[in-house]
Amino acid sequence: MKTQHPMPLAAARQALLARSAPCPSEVIPLPAALDRVSARDLYAPRSLPEQARSRMDGYAVAGSDLLDVRPERPVLLRLRPETAAAGHPLETAVVPGEAMRILTGAPIPAGADLVVPDEQAHLLSGRVAIATAFRPGDWVLPPGADVRRGEPIAAAGRILTPAVLALCAACGWDAIEVVKRPRVAVLGTGDELLELGEPWRAPMQYCNSRLLMEWLVAAHGGVALNLGNAADDAEAVAGTLDRAEAEAVISTGGTGFGDRDVLRDAWNILGITPIFRGLGLTPGGGSAFGVKNGTGYLALPGSPWAAEAVFMQLGLPWLRSLAGADPDAGTLLPAVLESTLNNRRASARMVPGRLQRSAAALRFQPLITDTGSVFARIHRRNAYLLVPEFSTLEKGCIVPAALYDPALHCPIPLDP
């Protein structure tokens, strides 16, 4: 691997995604499919409901019997002895002059075309008195109201949410074809790294960068495979990377050009072809990406926060692409910038901050000028902003902010 000029972030993302393909598919039980990605287009095999159903407890009647109803002149209909209930087939029809007791969800009996709710009907010695006008179709759920036969339920690449899976269950599917979760092998490099559980000793440090990558992979739908830590030795790093059985490989550390930065030599040993070395992103400019036999290798800096920045910009869309999902999925939230940001570098700058709700709008407060510790800033932040190269974002302008984590785990607080 030889020195290259940093690749602009957009170009690096395009180059990485161009060399990734979705994993193969598998069929799994429907109850296990939450948050998985559909491998094919799904269409409703039949309309739901197949028959018109009642939306209320009340009485099924024919609209033709209520044409002349008046508050001062109610219609009296003979009450049939049967009750229409969900899950109980009923062969009896309603004939003119009759009403049938019906419960919510029950099929509308033949001869009836509307439902009079209990609140607007009165029982009088085996008859039902109705003093309010109704039209055919009132309080009736028509066939296909939930979904019509042949209607798309989910497109290939759609993340299967609880609501989509509920439709699939209503169609009677007990299994579904999904894209396999991408396996991502994660390696930490550095003589200084300790595993959790090992006693701390100076000048060592625990492998939080590698663990952060494993947790990010798992949080976003991948299967993280722990390759452990490798010393700053090219042969050791190459040997560990070579054992990875995964669709993608992420390593942390060793991406510089110092005497102990051995990743480029390890890639040379393995025959990994570099696509870029150096990235137009701050932090994370030392990152690299290469390929061998269809497997991608993303090398990130040893700093956990630089590695995280690159993961959010490159690793996350890569993971989505491997999972068969839209790599551009995700929500950018328009927010008012609380302080001016200047970026005089030739690389994009990822700025952490705090997104808060005010009465009028979301507001983004950058945290880069905080005087507290890194851990204190990590505790306070919940979003980030990408500032383009050689640009200034003025205080008060509207900027696209993104959450670090799903909203369930990263709530947006109200301004005090």
C-alpha cells in the first residue's frame, strides 16, 4: 500500500458501495423476522378482510328498511334470534323488515348492508327501534380495507417493521425470505491493548475501539465476529485477518505511517487491493478501504471517536448495503444551528452536538468547544452534523443533523 491523497468522502462512499453486494437470502420463521430485510417483493395473496365486517357492536340491517326513518317516526324491525360473531360462520340471511344482532369483527350477513350501533338502537319486546337515518356501508369495514389481493406489502430491501410483519401474519405466512445478516469480523490492533477482564497496567489501555465497532455493527443489524486483538506485527495482523470468515472486515488502529503502524504491510502480505488510503473526513482521515476476493476491508484509526465517525459515514451505509437495505436510509433532522461553525480544511468535518426541541424548532448545539473531558461530551451529545470542506455554517441557519443512535435509545430533550 503506498501513500495516496485522501479520497473525498462522497467518492469514498461511492467506491465502497460499488464493491459491495447484498448477502444471500434465507427463510426464517415470521416471529423471528423483526428488523430483518425482505429479500423479495411481497404481495397480498388475498384481500383482507375477505368479507365485509362490522366495525361496531349493534344490529345488521338492510338500508332499504331505513329510507323513511324520522326521529319522530322510528322504524321497528323484527329481531332475529341469531347473533353474528367473529369466527363463527353464519348461513342465515337478513330479509326485509328484520335486524340481526352483530358484534365487532363479525362478517356482515347476507341481505344486510349497514350496522346500527347499540347506542342508536332500542330493544322493544323482540323488535329493534331505529330513529336515526343511516346509509348503506355505515359502520361496515369493506373487503380489502386492510389490503387488497395483489397489493404490495413490502418491497425487496424493506426493513420488516412490526406493522409490516402484522400484515404478513394476517396473510397467513408463517415464514419469510430475508437477506442474511452480514457477518462483520472486527479486529483491534496495537501492543497496548488489553481485553476486558485483564488487570490494567500502565501504559496499557482496554480495547474500547474494537468493542465500539462490534456494538455498532450489532446495533445496526449485522453479526459482529470478534477477532480479538493483534500486536503491532504485520505477520500477526495478516494471520488474524486471513482467518476471518465474514462478508466484511473492520480493523482499528495501525493506519498511520509510523514505525508501529503495520496495517499496510499486513494488507500487502494478504494481497488486499487498496481502493483508498486516506479519507477526506475529520476525524478519521487515516482510514483505508481495500478488497480481496469480494470481501471488503475497512481500516479505521485507533481512536474510538475517529473510528465511530468513519463508521457512521461509511461503515453504516456499507452494512445496510450488505444487508440488502437502502444505504441512504436514515433520517436527517432540520435544526437551527446555535453557533457558527467554520471548516477551513480540504476535508469534511463531523461535529458532535446536542439536538434539543424548543417550542418552534429543533436546535443543534455543537459541543466541540466544550472544556470538559471527552467522556463528558460523549455523555451530552446525541447527534452530529457534517460540515463540508472549506465552508462556514452561520449561527441561525438550518442544518441537517443526524442522530448517533436510534431515537429509542437517543431521545431529543426539551429545552429547559
